[in-house]
Amino acid sequence: MNFVSRVWLGGLERGMAGLDRMAHRGGSRPAHLTTGMRGEDAAYFYLRRKGYIVVARRWSPGHQPGDLDLIAWSGELLCIVEVKSRTAHDMTPAQAAVDAHERKMMRRIARQYVRQLPMEMPPQVRFDVISVYMVPGEPKKFVHFEAAFGWGDKDERF
């Protein structure tokens, strides 16, 4: 990523954070939801800086519960990304919150997303988890688990 792109992306990230703070002044949203949305925004910019092309955020099929936090392309590979955000380093890492139920839901919704793509052959899909640690007074920390799990339970890494 060249210098101009990095500067533009950084400005966009700061601008979105400022607009978000202004929009939610007064605290109408629970703190855990605000933390989650801030983490998803941070993960979006993290992936952009790594060269991913993010094509969807909070994608939902509409008729069933659940959504996919981020959907991005890394070359020819479609990446379905679950984001877990924390404001402290707890004993349990953030990615541990992606339990069997959540992985099953993500697989179901990912199948629906892939089916609606205008492609003759379905792309290769990878399921990632990004843990975002936003500890007050510290820079954001990202832990990216590429291929954290696959289409079947036997493919799970954690």
C-alpha cells in the first residue's frame, strides 16, 4: 500500500471514529455493542491495510438470525471474518468466544452468501477470526487467526 493510500485510509478511519462518537453521544447503545462495532470498524481498516478487499460488513441473509461481520477477498480467496473485541486482556482470549454454535451459524450464513454470488464456480472460502484488543491508553492490538476453522468441525484450530 503506497503512502497516499495509507494517509487516506488513516484519515478515513479517524473521521469515522469521530462521527461515531458524535452520533452516539448520550450512550443510547449498551457498552458491549459499542465496543463490538468499534472493533469491527478497526478490523475493517486492519484488513484494508493488509491488502484485502472488503466487500461486505455485517452481512445478513435477512430471513434468519445472525450475520457475518466482514467478508473480504484476499486474491482469489473469499474470507469470512468473525471479529471479537475486548477492552481488556482477560484470562480467556477473545477468539475463545467463537464457540461451536457460532461456527455453525457462520457456516450456514456463508453458504447462503456464496450461493448468491454471480459466479459459475463457487470460490475457495476461508474462515478467519480477528481478536481486537482496545485497551484504554494503549494502541489497538490485532490477533488474526487465518483459517481458524473450516466447513467441518474436524477443521477447527481452537
